[in-house]
Amino acid sequence: MPDIQVSQKLISFFLFLPLFFISITIHEFAHAFSASKLGDDTAKKLGRLTLNPIKHADLIGTVLMPLASFASGFALIGWAKPVPVNRNNFKNQLRDDAIVSFTGPLSNFILSVIFFIGFLITLNLNFHFREYFLNIFWYGVFFNIFLFAFNLLPIPPLDGSHILFDIYPNKITATLLNLRLYGSIILLVLIYSPLWKYFMSFINLILNLFLSVAGLKNVQI
């Protein structure tokens, strides 16, 4: 019988997939939920007010980007299909759209705190699969901090472009918002450009702040 060996990298990829889908699904659900509460049922009518990850899947962000990041050795990163929002249904269009746009990244920040608490609890336990759970929880922290910061970038269709327009509505921010058709291309160029390392340095800064607050500056992850 042949000796079949499965790559540890491939195993990790499939183990982390559930966290990936949970994180992007809750992000989009937060948008749909807050929009519904503020008077816009567009997402609800289209079946997006759900925790079903398939409803939020995006070809580039949910399929191609994770596969590309796996193949290139990056951490598993990606995004979901943006939830449709009709700002005309809001009582205060700019304010409510900004709130809806921010709830997605906020949900990821909250998730990162929850995963970090799980990481801290596991760190103080001693059991057979301790290292596995530490890696899972730490990836949950990393990926949700990544989604939090990534989605606040002012590049359409990311939430940051909506928030920027809602705070500073003018011709420049309106033009930027209308570039959503080219947004995925811009994002892919950014990710594979030399500028990406500066963004990841910012992510590492936030992660180190988490560790510092918990008094874990010297912990090796």
C-alpha cells in the first residue's frame, strides 16, 4: 500500500477555513442587520440577512483570493460579497449609511477580542491539543483584525470608501465611491505591490498591542 503523505500546510488551510467563513459571514450579516434596523430591507429581501456563508460568497474574495494566498504562502485572507444597501431608505442617509458601513468592521474587531480571550484561556491550560487551539484562536485574532483594518481602507467597494463619503460628501469622494467596478482590481494590485508590507506592518502593530495589553510581549506565536 503506498505511503500517502498530506502536506501540513494543506491541513492547516482546511482547518482554518471554518474561521474564515465565520468571520466574513458575521461581517456581512452585521451590515444587513444594521441596515434593516435603520429602515433598509434591501439585503433582507435578497436573502442576505442570514448567517449562511454561501449567500455571502464572492468569486474573487471568497474563492480565488484564499486559494491564491494559500498557494503563495500568505496567511489565509479574503473577503465576502458586499451587502446591497439603499441609502434612500434611511431617515438620515449619510449618518445611517456610515453606521451600517462601520458595523461590519466593528463586528470583526469584536470577534478578534473574543478569539483573543479564547487564546488567553488556552494559553493557561495544559492539554494534548493545546498548540492546535492556540493557533486556531490566534488566527481568529489575526484574520479579524485584518478584516477590521482592511475594510476601513477607502477603496471601493470596501466600507472605508462609504464612510469617507458619508463624512466628507464631495465630488472627489463621490468619484472614488463610483469606482467600485474597478475596486477588486485595485485591491489585487495593492495586495501584490510593495505597499502591502506597510499595511501588514500596521496589522502587526495592532496584534502587538493586544499582546502588550495582556502582558504577553515575549510570547512566541
